[in-house]
Amino acid sequence: MFNIGFAELLLVLVIAYVIVGPRDLPKVARWLARMVKRMRQLIKEVKEEIGWNELMDETQDVRRDIDQTLKEADVTQDLRDARKELNKNLGEAKKETFKKD
């Protein structure tokens, strides 16, 4: 969540131990845990109230539609096929030209 590594966490714990003291450290840890829990609950409630999940679902649907449309609109294979056909026709035309000479 906070992208804190083990070394940073250990440093924070040592600093908290020095500042708060060993006697009050469990109280502070419980208070912090409650605050984090309340913040997570608040964020969850706000997301539910503004319809975050529905918005994300709609965004994913739009993204899938756009990807599908781009795949359908991709003309590179058609161009390759037309190029092959053109080269084939040019080759046949060259053969006919040399046959007439």
C-alpha cells in the first residue's frame, strides 16, 4: 500500500521506539491500526457513494469496445492481400507481354 521495504519499516519502528518509548508503543500501534482501518473504510464508502466500481466497469467496457473496433478497422491484412494480388497480376501481365514479343 505504501510501498515501504523492510529496511524502511525497520527504521520507522526504531524511530517510533525511541520517540514514543517502549511503554506506549503498543498503544500508538493500536491507534495507528484503528486510523488505517477507518481510512480504508472511509475510502470504500466514498467509492461506493460516487459509484467508482460502476465507473470502472463502464470504462473497461468502453476500452474493450474501442479495442474491438480497432481490430475490426485494421486494414493491414486487406492491404497485404491486395498487394499480393497486384503483384500476381503484374507478373501475369509481364509474361503476356514477353510472349507477344
